[in-house]
Amino acid sequence: MESFAEVFYRCWQEIAVPAPPKLHYLSTVDSTSSDLRRRLEAGLPLATIVAAEYQTAGRGRSGNRWHSQRGNNLYVSAALEIDTRPEDRLPLVPLAAGVAAIDAILDCVSAEVLLKWPNDILLKDRKLAGILCELPRPDLWPGRVIVGLGINISVLDFPSEIKNTAISLAEVVASQNGSLPHPATLACRFVSRLREWSWDQMDIAERIVDEWKARAEPFGRRVRTRSGEGITVDLNRHGNLIVDTGGEEHIAVAGGIVENMEKER
């Protein structure tokens, strides 16, 4: 049986992408993003990526814990360097990562997956994958953004608190009589697609927003945010969600938690 690294680099050769990253694959780690941050601080090159079979302290947004189950799932982190100031580009990174992640999944599996603002991937209206983008040193610029991705591939037995809101690729593949993708193949596809974005291009913001909206759940959903309740309208040019709260102005939510109130009905 091929190792994770062997599958990863074979995939990299097959898609003919130059300059493969330096992969570090671990059996157990606290968090792939934390491990990658430590390696970068120790002087390893930006092209380093970290993947793991199991995380003991995987993280989600707002300090939430990401459920990591040992086995055929994917936990991987990569880094990007953004040259311009955080307020110009940083809100766009989760969107670009979401586009890269959903395209990597669709490279491997036929599934009706959708992006939910800002960084969740949904399948059958349940969470299939999540992305966490972190800026370890906001005081340094240009800045290195660490992008962590977790995809549920084969897990079917979720903890009780998320069993109704989480899903894995196994559920879809079983209905199609297909085979599950190797985690390393998904990692390879994700990292290569993440590298396709050229952050120094003048129209990068417009392109990212357009590509994200083309893969996202439809606007017009009733949601609850930190700023109040309302109907999703659009994304602005910075990648922030615009919510109509029924007042004279729309509210652009920057980094806030969005809960779908339609599920509560």
C-alpha cells in the first residue's frame, strides 16, 4: 500500500504542477496549522505543508474545536504570503481557500457541494469540510497566512452534538457505488489549486468573489449574525457578506458567525 507521501507526490506529477511543496505527514499532531506555524518560525520555506492522520487539538472558527477522527480523513495546512495590507486582502483568503477546496473535492468525487460564507463546505445542507485561516504575526508585513483544511472522508459515526449537522464523502460515494479518494490526493489537489491564485494581480478581489459566488449556496437565506437577523444579499468587493436587516442600510459582516435560521423552522 502506498504511503501518504507517495500518493501525494504521484498526484503532483500527474497534474504536472512545478515545484512540489515539502510535505510533512504526521500520525498524530495537536493541529496541522500549529505545527506548520512552528516549522515556519524555525526557518522552513513557505512551500512547506503539514498533513496528519489525527489531530488532538484541531481548531475551528471562534475557538471551536474541530472534530478529528483517526482514519481516512484529511487534515492539512499550507501557507500563503500576502503582500498588501490585511484589510485589502485578508478577508479574501478564506474565500480563495474555499474555492480551492471545493474544486479539489470535485476533482475527485461527483457531489453537489456548496460553499457557505465564509469558509464552510456543505453537502446535503450539512458540513462536509471546514477552513480556518490564521495570521500568526499581524505585526509583520508582508504577512504569512496559514490555511487549514479539514475534510470528512470516511467517518460515519459523528459525536452526538454534530451528527445531525456533519456529513462525510462516504455517504455520497456509497450511494454511487464508487470509491473514496485518498486523503493525499485531496491534499495534493487542494494545495495545487490554492497556489493558482496570484495575489499581486489587480483584479484578484473581483475574481475571487466571482468564483466564490459561482460555487456558493444561493443568496436570499434568512440568517442570524452577530449584527442581527436578516436576509443574505451578496458579497461586497472585500469578500464580506451583506445582510439586509430590514433597515435602510445593508450590513457587511466581516468575520462574523452566520447561522442559517431556515434550519430552525
